[in-house]
Amino acid sequence: MRALFFEEHGETNRLLFGDRPLPEAGPGEVRVRLRTAALNHLDLFVLGGMPGVPIELPHIGGADGAGVVETVGAGVDGVEPGMEVVFDPGLSCGRCEFCRRGEQSLCERFGVLGEHNDGTFAEAVVVAADSLAPRPGHLSWEESAAFGLTYLTAWRMLITRGGLRPGESVLIHGIGGGVSLACLQLAKLMGARVLVTSRSQKKLDRAAELGADDVLPADDQVAREVRTRTGRRGADIVVDSVGEATWMQSIKAAAKGGRILTCGATSGPNPAEEIRLIFWNQLSIIGSTMGSREDWRQLVSAMNVHKLRPVVDTVLQLAEGRTAYERMERAEQFGKIVLSIDG
Ligand SMILES: [Zn+2]
């Protein structure tokens, strides 16, 4: 099958487009013939190589995709070739205490499709049958590939872990990336007031079109501005997946009793901290990673019921994968960068 892959870690010039063996579905697995795939920031980290996360080379990246079930492995019930599907990109063992509790993203051997095994930047991928969901009928093939990892992450972080309630205010740093846009859409769906930041006026304008109530330039005045706009109260929830560049603003922008949610640290993992504000304002710092199968089921159901549509930035061909990675690297995108794998 044709695939976008790399034989050595490094920059985007390591990416190759060529033939890789067609994977076989083992017990409990299915092979999906992919129509579309989508990039995540994770794909850049995997290409660059992550300390402590050894992967087998050559490697095919990509956590997100949509396609048609092609073959079904032993012991799989209720899945037939020809079904149009999307899938939860979380990989879990199914046996540890956390999996038995239904908390798959806490699995002792948790991994992500395209990070710990071969992913979706190819004509076919093998995934666990219990990760599948029917492709939402209101979405195009491009949109179908564009919500898995980011919306699942946003759903668990905001709703399952963050306990977002209608009427609360939510500050989201760095609008434009997949998780931040998913958080914007889900927070609006939940009836929250949403404040977003970006260094790009263009991204702020787009966020306002998508329903952001307040758009703020991303600078060292964010916390002050949030307080001004919330009657000095601050935000009930702060979504901070930026890390070092924004953390202090997050602590200062949170309302008393507020929750700061993190699912990443794209600007670095070791920010300055202000412990006095954490205890005095009784803040909760809540970490979240991907989602459980139940989070995935709830998310797909909400996508269908509310006809949510992920924002697609660009659609490129699989053969143009290097261009797609480079666009992600320059952080130019607003929404998801999708790869088309047709024909
Ligand atoms: Zn497990």
C-alpha cells in the first residue's frame, strides 16, 4: 500500500512517500481502507523522536482517519466489511485495573495510534474493533477524519474531567489548533461563555465567527483583560495546553474555585508557578489525556445529535504529506489539516 512514512527521526525532510506492506487484522481487530486522515501536533513530535518513547522504524504516523472496513479479524462481532467508520485513536491493553474500570486513557500501556504503532497516513490501517464508530452521516469524508483525537481530548478534558456546567466562563489559550477549536465548540454547546486568545488577529476573527464571546490578544495582559471582562471575577475554567508561555496568565485569570485544565504543553513543560494563588483562590489543576471508550461514545453521540462540524483548514493529497507537516510546524493552520487518500 502507499504510505507516508519515515525511516529515521528528524525534520520533515525525513518523510518519504512510497510502498509499505499491507497490515493484517489480528484477533479483535479490523483493517480499514482509509479515505481521509488528519494531522495532529503529536505527529511532529513522533517524527522528531520523543525521549522514552521508542518506536519501531520505518514508521507511519497519523492518529486520525476515516474509511471503510475492509477485513475483520477473528472474534469480532457486529462489524462487517463495507461499514463506513471513524475510530478512537487511543490504544489500551483491555486487561489492567484501569481498563477494567473503563478508564482506557489511564491504561498502564496506553498509547496513541500512529505513535506507538503504524497510523493513518496510508491507504489502510489496523485498529481495534471496539474503537470503531459509524461515520457521522452529516460530515464529509474530510470532516470525518478531522475530529477524533482533538474532540475526544476536548470532551474528556472539559466535560468528564473539568465538569463544565452551563453559564460558566471558559478561557482558551491559543485558539486555532485542533483541541482549542474543539474546546470552543463544545463549550458553546454546553452553554458556556467563551474567551479565547491568539497572537493572530485573523485567528481571533475566525474564532468570533465560530461563537467565541470575547477575543483577546495573547500577551502578558490576558489575565487582566479576562478579569476586566468578567467583572473582576475571572474564568471558571482555563484551558491551557500551551504551557510555559501561558501558565502564569492561567493561574492569574482563574476565578476563585476555578479549574485549570491541561492536556499538553506545546511551548514547554516547566512554567513558573505561583503556589500562593493556587491555595488562596482554591484552584484545581486538572490533567487530562485523550479519552475513555465511554468518552468516545458520548462524543460521537453529541457530534451526531448536535450536528457538530470540525473546522477543516486545508485538504492535501497523501503524496503531499510533507507540505502538510510543514504547515503544522509553522502553526499557520486554523482547524485541521486533512490528507485525502482516494484512488
Ligand atoms: Zn490497560
